[in-house]
Amino acid sequence: MLYWALIFFVVAIVAAVFGFGGIASASAGIAQILFFIFLALLVVSLIAHVVRGRR
């Protein structure tokens, strides 16, 4: 998922360089959403790993 966030971020940068503001902002928004989903899943995974390790 982090890979896709980086892809959308690169698309946003390229679109911004060429002056496509709408596409750039949409791609940046998608990248931001995917990044936060990745972080949430990472935290859940770490908590699950800690809980399983204590048993």
C-alpha cells in the first residue's frame, strides 16, 4: 500500500510540474489517504504482534 501511495505522490509531482492542478491535487489527496491507511494498518499490526507475543 505504501508503494501505491508513493506512485500517486510521484504522479502528483509530475502533474504539478506540467501545470495540471486538478490532477495534481487529486493524486496528492489519494496518496495522503493511502499513506494514512498504511500507517493505521501498521499500528494495528504492531499491536497484534505484541499481544500475540505475550501469550
